[in-house]
Amino acid sequence: MAKREDLAIIRSARAGQAAAQLALGKRYLFGGNGLPQSLSTALHWLSRAAQQEESEAWMLIGSHIPLEVALGFSSPFDLCIWYERAFDAGVMQAGLVFAQLVLTSRDPGVLQAMRGKAIKALETVAHSGVAEAQWLLAQHADNAPGNVSDRVRVAAQASGTLPEAKTEQEATLEWTSRAANAGVMQAQQSLAQIAWEKADWPVFLERALPLARALSEQYAATLAQLNVPSETLARQLGEENLALLIRTAQVLQAGDVFDAAEVQQFLELAAYGDDKGAQLALGLWYARMNSDGQRLQVGSGSANYKKAIRWLTLAGEAGLADAWYALSRIYLKSEFSQRNLVDMQRHLEHAAEMGHCAAQLECGLSAWRNRRETLTNDVRAVYWLQKAAAQGSSEAADLLAKIADSAQPAAWAEAAQRQMTREQSKAHPFLAARIELATLFGLSRPEALLLDLNLADCGHCLAVDIRSQYARSKRRLILIQTGDERQALSRIARLFEDVDCGPNGPEGNYRQRLYRFKAAIPEAAQEADPD
């Protein structure tokens, strides 16, 4: 409860007396004499006293009012002048808060008018050894007055007028290193990120390993209580820490000697932090394999397929094709007690559907090996091999060239198309369409005349099979490789839509179709291949 003396000061302060406002601000700043400590209330009265040129007021603001309180002020950027004056009077902390207020401002007027002074103040505070100022300066080093653009620096050094000028990148790295050495975690993470991008693994481990160990120790108790990935833990760690844990584990595993238990701790922490990449890495770690399914010797323990399946399933459900492929390798292993070829194939196809190149190749090989079991397996084989070849698989491309033909124009069809008039095309639309189809995909005359396009068009290839009506023929596949081929085929297919292409349809049997062809284009019929 305020004492009588305090009440008198409050009345005088409200009346606008500068000395009373200063005194009241000091009492709220430090507490006591019946008034509670309240930095926000102290700032209110000290600011009013400073407006009446009470120098002690702005010195107290600069020395004792932190950034968080200043940002809660009704007009935080109006306080910049008091922090600036306090800094000019020698208060280093005031210079840091002044710079923070200016550099976090979204007001273009404030930035334009005060940014230069803020950077200078920040540089002075950073040189005094304040780690927070060093990190903030590293983030804004491109605006530091001592730095120039590369073009200006080179010209100045050539003339001898600026021999010690630093590039923006050099200045940023220097201040980041100082802040990191002073213990600023964000600066250490920044240096670790730079080393990661440069693939400088020794430097990366030097910066990242202590941070990863600190995180592992900090969340050890939390981790012991978790059975499933936690969104709360993910928010607490943040994306940067999750990435740091995974990268540290990866770099350690690439080394000749490492602590297997420590690597597992890093991966588990990130995996329980709901990072799908970490869940994949942890699943592979327990399976003692890499993403290609190859066996790895890690530590002294054996593979734990039960745990591996759990984490790989989580990663697969999160959208990682590598996880489904790894699961297919596990179910294929003879040493796995629950070996299951059905589950293996299901996971393999899931990975292939998600774009995994090795899975697509294996699905293609498997379908081709089993082509005699199911008639359409050769079509499935071509589908997956095309997918794998498109991703650069030479093995898939080589096999694809052996089992399927590329679209090549048929000479007889080109000759027939040249000789066929517009009137003939209108009179025989099905025949004209079949000749165009042969021109596009290199069909023989029997294939062109007998092909049931409703069954042959498989989307990615043309399955040419007329053996039921023409015994001398063989089943073959023709690739659809370009957009133009696909569009032309779709256009022709619309003509035959809902049309019976068999011998009982409107076109008749093979002899009737052949007679129609010879009657419409006798010259081309003589040049065509014999039946």
C-alpha cells in the first residue's frame, strides 16, 4: 500500500512535475517504500520525465529497461531517442536495445532515418564483447558502415585507399564466429549450417556436436516418457535443432570411429520429435541397412527388425518412398522371422508408386520374369521400366529396348495414306484411322486391320495382339513416348469408342477388311506386305 509520501509524489507526477515523475519512476523501477516493482510502470513515468529533459530518466531507461518491456510500450519506437542518448552517455546496454528497436521496426521512416546510427551503435557494443550484439550484427553485417560491396572493395584496394576493407560475407562470418564462441546457440547453428553447405565435416562436427549433445541431455527425461512421436517435442526442438540432430548423426556415421549409442540417441530424439527424415534414418539404423537395402555393420548389436518396421512404417506413412523400399527389403530377408513375399511386393509397389527408382526397376523386372503367369504382366513391366528409365536407370532403359518397340512409321501405311483421297477417308473412316495408326506406330497390315484399339491402348504403350484372328502374328508392345503420339492415339481411340472391333462388328472379319482396303487403295495394296 502506498505511503503518504508516495501519494504526494504520485499527485505531483500526475500534475506534470518532472522531478516527481523521475522519483516515481525510480520507485517503480526498484520497488520498495510501499510501491511494487513494475518495469512497465517505471518506463511510463521515466519516459514522461525524459520528455522534460531529465537526463537521469533516460539514463535509467537505457540501463534498466530491457527490450521486452520497451516493445510493450504504447509507442516503442518513440523510446529510441532515450536509448540513443543513454548510449551516447556510455551505457552499452542502451546501445543494444536501441539497435534492436530500430532493426526490428517495420516502419520504413524509422529504418531510413535511424538504421545507420543503429548499426554503428551495434558495432560498438559488439566490439565491447556483448555476445547478443555480435549475433545481431552478424545478421545485419551487410549494413555495417565498415563493409562495402565487392566492386567498391576491389577498386579501393587497387588504389591503396582501403586495404583492410571486408566483404559482407567476411564480416558476417567474423561476427557469427565471435557470437558462437561466446555461447550464442543461434550463431553456432549458423556456423554449422555454413559448414554443412560446404561439406566441411570436421568444422561441422566442431560446431554441431556440442549442440546435439546438449539437446540430447536436455530432453533425455522427456524422451524416456514417450512411446510415440510428439508434436509438443517437435515444437520445443524446432526445425533447426531437428535438422542439426539428423545431420550430426549422418556425419558421425560416415566416420571411421563413432559412438553408436550417441548416434542412436540423436536419431531417436529427432524421430520422437516427429521428423520423418529422422524416422527413416532410425528405421534404417535398427535394420542395419542403408537406403539401398545393403547390409551395414554398425556397432556390436544385431538388427532389430521389429523396431525398424515401426519407424520405417511411420516414415512411409509420412510420404517417404525410401521407407517403403526399405520395408520391402526387410520382408525379403531370410533371417527376418516374419519374412513375407506378399508384404514385400506390396511395400515395393508402394515405393514404386511414390517414385522410387530402384523399386520401379525391380517391379518392372519382377513383372517381366512372371509374364507367363499373367498375360498383362508384360504391360506392367513396360510401365515400371519406363518410369525407372525416365529417372536415369540405364538397366531399365536397356531392358525396355529389348522387350518393347519404339514407334516407327510403316512404309506401306505411309504409301496408303498418300494415295487415300479425302472422299475415301470420309467413306471409310475406320480404315483411314487404322492406316494412320500404322503410320504412327509401325503396324503391319494385318495388325493395323485387326487391332482392337479398345483393348490395345494401355496408356503408356500399345499392346498389339491379334493372334486370335491371325495365327501367324506375335504379341508385341509398342512404346508411347511423346505427347504427340499420345494425342493422336487418343483422337483415333475416340472414333472406335463403343464400337465392336471384332469380326462381328461393323468392320467384319479379316477378309472383309482386307478386301475393303484393296478396293479403296489398289496401288498401295500391291506394295503392302503379303498376307
